[in-house]
Amino acid sequence: GPRTAQALFIPVKAGVAQVLLDRAFGESLGTGSPVKPWSWADTAPMARVSVPRLGVSEVVLSGGSGEAMAFGPSAVHDDPARRVTILAAHRDTHFEFVQDLQAGDEIAMERIDGTQTRYRVAPFQTVRWDEFAFPTDGGDGLLALTTCYPFDTHTPGPFRRVAWAQRLSS
């Protein structure tokens, strides 16, 4: 029925979008400034995040809007001065891999300005969306990947799974 069609639509749209986003990320990396993936986009690639052990690579979008999250992980908070970056994505598309992350996994983040940062996954946290908090100062650098929880349902709920990762010295 229409429900199944809609359930299929998001991952397909997300898949096509990632092709355009990969291209826009490459162009952004070449110029060092954001290139919109399509003319009407209210977002642009800001980085690529990857987990080598899982063979996962996703283009991260600026803006943190719901529209951006339909197409890829989105930066809901990115404060280079305080060294805290928080990314959010849907549990059934771009952050489906978060359920397979383990403490000790490495996450690489390449920004469009060419800087590359490596992080190591530390503790996981399950929190209510309205009780999520993060430090105002990330110390050496903190990255959080957040997604809805639990993983095995499509029903919206109040919980988020947060994978915290600490920056590795280069």
C-alpha cells in the first residue's frame, strides 16, 4: 500500500541524493567553499564522515534542518572554536550503521577546507531528545553521532542513541 511506497521512497531519495552530494562534496573540496548539491537546496556539504571498519562514508550537510536530514547526516551543532561537533541522521538510512559502531572504532572526518580529523568512539549514551546535553568545551575535540533509538522500529520516540568520539592527536 501507500505506506510501503513511502517507506521505500526515503531510502531511494537518500541514495540518489548521496550521489549528488558526493559530487558537490568533491567540488566543495576543490574550491574550499560549499557547493549546493542542487540549485534549490537550503544546505550544502560541509564534510565527509567515514568509519573504515564498517566501510561507511557519508557526506555531512550544514544546517541541521529536517530537509537536510532527509538527504544525509546534518550538523546540528558545529563549533570549531570549542571543538564540539554534533551530527544527526535518521536511524533507518544514513546513521543505520550507528547500531554497529563499537567503542574503539575510528571515525574520520574530512572538511571541505581539506582538514582531516580522526576520532575514536568512546562511550555510548541513550538519552531523551529533550535531555541531551554536551560540554561547552570539547577539550581536544569531541564528535557526537546522534540518531533515533531504538533501532528496530520506525515509530518516532523520545530516545536518541549518541555515539561520542574523542579526537585523536594527529
